[in-house]
Amino acid sequence: MGLIQAALLCFIVGVLGAKAEQLSTKECENLGFTGLALCSDCRTLAEYVKDQELVSECMSCCTEDSDDAMSKVVYSGAVLEACMRKLVFYPEVVGFIEEDKDKFPFVKVQYAFNSPPKLIMLDDHGEHKETIRIDNWKREHILQFLKEKVKPSSDI
């Protein structure tokens, strides 16, 4: 292995091994990282994209992987946000709103101009914790996600 290859390998291991400073949910969303990104996804990204700044930003917005890391994440409520004009393009989301939303009293629907369909996950105090885009989700996935990940608390 040449000196340049060894240096490059050490650099990549350093970037991927050390988790960068964690950014806020809003900062990550502004960078284009939304949802529950796992750090393993960022490591996979690094294999295909040679933009060190992009990989670093991804690492600053990801959640460490573990066998049950995602199963432990639970929210107290959610806001389903979407653009009313664009809902026609998302029949699965419309189906959920019209037929299933009432099964989830802790989920509010909010319309915002030009917003893609997303779930804004809330903590025990009603504060924004995570944003998850659902524009490509099937109705049954929305239902399953809400049943598993939202456990209402008495504070909201």
C-alpha cells in the first residue's frame, strides 16, 4: 500500500470513526438530512461519494446504530404537515388523513404552503424532536409507525 493510499485510509477512518458535533434537527433539515438517518447510512454514503464535507454533515445529523436503537425511540405526539394543494399527489397520505387519522388523537394535521408530507415528532412537552418525510410511505406504513413510535403522555 502506497503512502498516499495509507494516508487516505487513515483520513477516512478518522472521519467515519469520530462522530462529528451533533447538529440540531432544524440545522440538519436545512442541510437536507431529515428523518431517522443512521450513522451506518453515512458510512455507506462515504463509500460512494467522495465529498468529505457532505459525509461530515451526515455524521453530524445521524443516530448511532444498535440492534434496538430505533425500537427505543418513542414520541408523545406528532403533527402531520402537508401542503393542501399538493395532497392530490399523495393518495396514501390523503387516505390516512380521511380514514385513519381519528384513531390517533395525539396526531394533529397542519397545512403549510409547499410543504412535502412529513411527520413532525413531538416530545413529552410538545416540542419538535424529529422530522420524518412520508411522501413515499404507504398508508399501512404510516399506521404501523404511529402505533409503534407514538405513545401519548398526559402532558400534551
